Amino acid sequence: MLKKLCIAIFLLSGALAQAAAPTPPSVKGRAWLLADLSSGQILASENLAERFEPASLTKLMTAYVVFGALRDKRITLEQQANVSERAWKATGSRMFIEPRKPVTIDELLRGMVVQSGNDASIALAEAVSGSEDVFVSLMNQEATRLGMKDTKFMNASGLPDPQHLTTAQDLYQLTAALIRDFPEHYARYYSQKEYRYNNITQLNRNRLLWLDPSVDGAKTGHTEAAGYCLIASSRRGERRLLSVLLGSTSEAVRAQESLKLLNWGYQAFDSVKLYAKGKVVKTIPVWKGKAKQVDAGFAGDLVLTVPKAKAANLKAELLSRQPLMAPVMQAQPVGVLRVTLDGEAVGEYNLIALEAVPAAGFFGRTWDTLRLWWK
């Protein structure tokens, strides 16, 4: 049973209520979205779930899997990788690796991220898994784990394949996970403007790295079928916004439209940190436990993105699970924060126990059983 408790807070969660959301700008692209990574809210979108060819945006997942292998110490940045004939002969964008010339994992990552090298992507896949086919299986396993339900990868580079498809929603989830799970690697590679290998200097195709100093990544992509695509991440102060643009018409247009989205997001919304991770929000009664109450809060920082001038219209009520019986495990859900905006339901957050409450002894449990009966 959920019991209403009084709590004096105002907030917003989940997707923005349509009535309250500012009108986004017109965007030249087949699909797009803008999200605030500080709160995890999608601020605006179009064709969010339509499937498209991802082109070199695929390399975000290739990097995610490689970063995982580095974390698990299955490879190292200094390790030299073999360059197969298959990697050497890769078509499309290249970093120009050669079979008999030593190249490290670090160099291959720069060649893949900065130069968008298809040859580097294949060499990394082979270094991690022995073959690109086995590596692609890992890519698809990670996609499933991350909730990318409309994505299927067929290769590590993004070369066209009729089954190689994803969505703006899934690419948002992937890029958010890459920045969240591997912040040091993201900072190391994705803001680099140019890279020189084999006496060839190539510029990062993400023009926003030059146009906006707050942009620090993430990836471009282009094929004839996919059009011009760009995922861009920008950090201003404590806020980080992420734009995903698929199927635009040129390099210049994808940069212009992405910057337009990012600027609109910063100008039309504010992010507010309501509660820090582990902060006590409410103390909730516990029955049949060694303690008579438990402190409740949130598993992570509760950050909310709200339209400017709308904060006064946001309201919430806390519902606790009553009667709450011991034993109570740490991190066990013990309540729900239900949110409305202008009277419309917006979303809910689980409130968790910040500590464990073991069950009381026989006499303590018996006494509380009688108290509940009388109650």
C-alpha cells in the first residue's frame, strides 16, 4: 500500500510535458533529438524511433567495446596491433595503416575517432576479438544491454549494409553511456581536432569543435543513404547537452543545425539539482525491525531540466510503501515521488532505503504484529 506523505519540493522528471515544453527550432534533418545528460531528459525530438543507416556513427559502439576491453585489461593502449590485409584494404575513410608498420591501440583509437578510419575500426575489432565478426557480436550484445532495442550492427566501421540500422533514440543512449561509463577516454580522444599518422594529417570532421568551445565531441557520419549525420556533446557549466542529427544535407548544414539545437537547449531550459546522491529526503516508519525508521533518498543526484519560468508550476508528492516491514535492504525501493506540471502527470522517481534495517527479534516482531492488528 502506498501512503501519501507531505514533502515540500518542486520538480520535473522524465520527458517534458508537451504543454510546458518550449517550441523547438526547425531542424533540417530526417531525424533528430536534443537531450540534457545532466538530467537524462529528452527536450525535443523528431522521428525518434525511425530506423536509419548510422554510417560512421557506428564507431561510437566500436569505441565503447574497445574502451571496455581496456577497462578489463584485455588490451592496453601501448599494445601493438597486427594490421591484417582486410583492415589495410578497407574502403572509405582511412587512417592509412599498413601491414608491416607497427601501430598501437592508442594510435588506432585516434585514427578511428579523429580521422574516422574504417581501417582503424577493423584493426581494433581484430585486436580485441580476433575477428571483426566476433567483435560485431560483442557490439550487438552491448547494444542489447544498453537498451538499444531498434539497433543491429553488421560491421565495426559503419560501411553500408541493409541490416545495419539504428535510431536517433538508440544513438542517444549509446553516446550517453560512452560519456558516462568512460569519461577519461571520452576526454582523451573526442575533443581532438586533428591527428597525423603515416605523414598524413587529417582534421576531425566535427566542425563544432572549432565553432563552439563548449563542444567536446562526439562523432560524424556520412554515406549516400544515411546523409550527413552528427552527434554533438556540449558542456557549459554543470550542464551537458547532447544533440543527435541524422540525414542532413551537407557538412555545413549538419554543423549549423546541431549548433542551433544546442543553443536553443541552453537558452530555453534550466537544470536544477534537487537532491544529491544519498541525501535524506524523508524518514519512513519501519515495522518489525531493529530500527523503527529508515532514511530514504535517491540512488543518484536528482537533476531536473525545466523550461525557463516554469519552476513555480512544478509539484510533487511523496508516496511511501506502508506498512514497510523489516528486513529492509539497502537500496530497496520504499516510496515513489510522483510529479505533475501544470496539473498534468509527468513522471515518477523511486525513493530507496539509504541503509539496511534487519528484522527485530521474536518479541519485537510479535509486539509490532499486535500493534498492526490494533491499528
